[in-house]
Amino acid sequence: MEGFKTDVRVICCDIDGTLVRDDKSLSEENIRWIHKAVHEAGVHFTLVSGRMVSGVRPFYDRMGITGPVSCYNGGTLVDEDGNIVDDHRMGHDIAMALMDIRDKFKADALIFDGMRWFLETRDCYPYKPKVKIYECDCEVGPFRELLKKFDTNKVIFMSKDDSVLENVRQEILRTIDPSKVTLYRSGDFLEVMASGYDKGSAIDALARHYRIEASHIMALGDDYNDIPMLRKAGYSVAMENAVPEVKAAARYITDTNNNDGVAKAIKRYVFGIES
């Protein structure tokens, strides 16, 4: 592959529906081409996820690379050495208003402090699935007291009952200034973040971190929360399995997450190899 040229300096990649297959497995083909991009082309690879750092780092280990992590949907950037270099938090008043809504609808919730996550009790629906995803145990305490000590990165509401999450969503829209929060609903959870940052913020933070222009960044995604990232990246790539709005926001379309779409995008836009 000697002689290839690319102006892609950083790859920002979503995880679910993008990097991993539907069964959450990571293909050897994706691993191989990510490894090549990092070690042969000198490209920095960054996973951009709604998860906290502990739930993202194991993917780097499996790929045999190191790199920064953009977690909390672009709200926090953690560098290769584990240092938080960019961090956005939710204001205390907004967080307390969300606690009122949680109490009203008796919803389960999580709050976060950098690399730590909290429940009020482990005897609740979110505990088992989130321990599996984050690959570390939670800390436990009364949220209203904890929120006097730190501002949370975000609040997640979880329920097996769709109507509970919809009631929470509607109450947030009714009682909290929509310019103050960003909502993202998927499956059994509703994620609430302070407005002003999203996955597009990851592009900004990485451009500052590496002192490059966003035009040298390639972003890959499949779902609604990936749209801000795709709109800012110089190379915006949607998965074939992406929702229509994501495809509309992207310049390029690659194959599905189940058919090595990330690998094929790297081959084409980093190495100039047509599949």
C-alpha cells in the first residue's frame, strides 16, 4: 500500500449500529482495517458514544489500538492517557427539575460524574443492563444529595414500559425550556443532556485536540444522534442500515454494520481502495 495518500487525519466512529454488528460483535475485517488506518496511515481513531469511558475502552483493547474517547454523546473527551480534556455538565437547576419529573412518574434514573455512574439502589431495572454495558459497578446514593456535590454529565431515564418514558418526555417538554436540554430516545431509555453539545461537539473537541481542521475528520454513524457529527465532519459516512435522516445528512454511504461497513469506508476514503 505504499504511495497511498489521504487527508483523513481522524476517524470518529459510533458504536451500536455502526462499528458492531446487531449482535454486538466486532468483525475481524473492521478490526483489521481500523488497525491499518492507525498503524499504517497514522490516522487517529476515536469512538464517539453515549456511553461512559469504561464502556468504550474495551473496544480499543479488542482492536489493539489506543485513542481518545468521546463519551456522553460528545459531552466529554478523554485523551489517550485517561485525562479529561473537554467536559460539559448539566446545570443544577435543570438536574433538580428532572428529579422532580422522575419522582412524579416513578421512573428509574441514572446520573453521572465523569467516569462514575450512580443509582439510588442496585435493586432497579437499569442495574444489570448498565453494568454489562459500562463494564464497571455503579455507586449508590440519594440523587438530590449527590447533585449538591457535582453537576451531572447527563440524566438517563429507563423503563421497560414505553408509556413511562413517553410521559417523562412529554413532561420535560412541557416544564423545561427546550433551549436548555437535548433529548434522545432509543429503546428502553430516554437520555437528557444540557443543550449546547452533542456528537458534533466531538468533532470540535478533536479538531482542537489535534490542531486540525474538521475537513480532515471522517465520521461514521447510523442514528439520529450521529447527525450533528456527520454535519461537521469533512468526510461524513452513513451506514447502509442508517435511518433516512442520517443518510440525508451524509456525503457518502457505506455498507451495513453487519457487512463490514466501517472497514469498507476506511478502505475507500483512507486508502483509496474500491471494494
